Amino acid sequence: MLVPSRRFGGIINSSRTLLGAFAPSSTFTPASQCVRCIHQKRATPIVPQPTPFVPDVQTFLSLIGREMSKHASKFTSWDSLFSLSSTELRELGIEPARQRRYLLRQREKFKHGIYGPGGDLDVVVDGAAQLRVVEVPVESSITQGEEVNKSLPSASATLSPGMRKVIVNIAPDAEKYEYKSSDVIKKYAHMKIHHGSMVKGPYIQALKGTNGSAVLIKATEGMWEDRRGQKVDGGERRRAEVRAKKRSAERRAAGA
């Protein structure tokens, strides 16, 4: 019988001691030792403030179109409209999935201040506002978002000396605009001056007797809708097949 030497016996004992140090304890509990965040907490959604042109849920859903306004009663508040997830929207009954994706996309645009026509207006009464081309002093500045632009043209054959033309937003029933030094002149999205004195933009209606220098804009169904394309002959994937069937049917009809 072979007896291990003291040298190898010491190595064996040291190995056993080392393994024992790393051996799991009898009180080890995976729940207390291996804590891992499997599901991260969803970030608190950003809820934008309503605007004068978009004051409530019904108006927002009506503006984005695609018959989304029929779901207005499913949202209890403005906050719920902008905070519910896709899963929660499905539980509310907003179907099919492309409708939910469309709503989420329009929500994000509104959160980032990307509005359709009229969304950035300040003076709105019962969903209607007036835009008018007026003359203001050259020294006045025009705000474009958060920047101030003072380098706009200051002279034209149609301008009074020391004045320039801008578009202002006033009440729908106002007949004129009086400039004050404290007034903030904004540049409104989708609107511009055409032919020197006319307001040009989508969904506007010229006021009688103003030659287009004053217009009304009202919140209507589908103003901000992203238009979808129309399938022709079955769409891109089935176009060749559909047209071949049409030609075949025409040949059979001609030979009959």
C-alpha cells in the first residue's frame, strides 16, 4: 500500500481548504444574493400642455384624422392620452395595431412641438382664429421658435417707409390690428405672405373684402392627418399578377 508523502499530503489539504472557502453556504438563498432587475421601470412619460388651438382630447384626435375621434370617450383626461403605452391602448380597444402606431407617432410629434396648420396660434376662439397681414416697424423682431430674427427685409415697393409686413394672429371678429412695442411677432408654421399682401397656407378661408390679406382658420377633421397612399392594381407586390389577369380576361372576352 502506497502512502502519500508529506509534500503531496500538504497540497491535498491546501486544495480542500481552498475549495471549502468557495463552497456555497448552507444559508445561501438565490433570491437574496442574486438580485437582478429583469424589467426596467418605464420612464415617466412627458405630457405636453394643451395649446389654444388644441385644448382637449376630442380636438387632438379630430385633427389627426383617420377616424381617431371616435375613441375620444376612451380617454379620461389629457394626461391619459399622452401617457398610455401601446399595450394599454390595446386594452382600451384601439384597433387595429396600425391605428395605435399612428396615434403614438402623432403624440410624439405634438410633444416635440411639431404642429400642423394652426397648432402654434395663440389667439383662438371656439376653434377659430384670424391671420392678417399688417405693417410693423422695421425695428421689431420676429421670433422663430426660440431664436429672434432681426435680419428680415426692411424695404419694398409696397411698404410704407420704415415698415415691413408680417402675419399676426388676432381674434376672429377683429377688424384691425394695432401694433404695440410689447407685442411678440411670431412666424407661424405653414403660413407665409404671398404676392406682398396675401396670406397663403392650408385650410384657410379669406375674409370678405380683404383680398386675401385676412383669413380665418378653423379646427376641422383631418387637418393634421398623414395621408396614406392608394393602391393601384393590387399594390406594388401584386401589380404584375393583377394586370396579367386583366389582360387574360380581356383576351378571353375578345375571342368569345
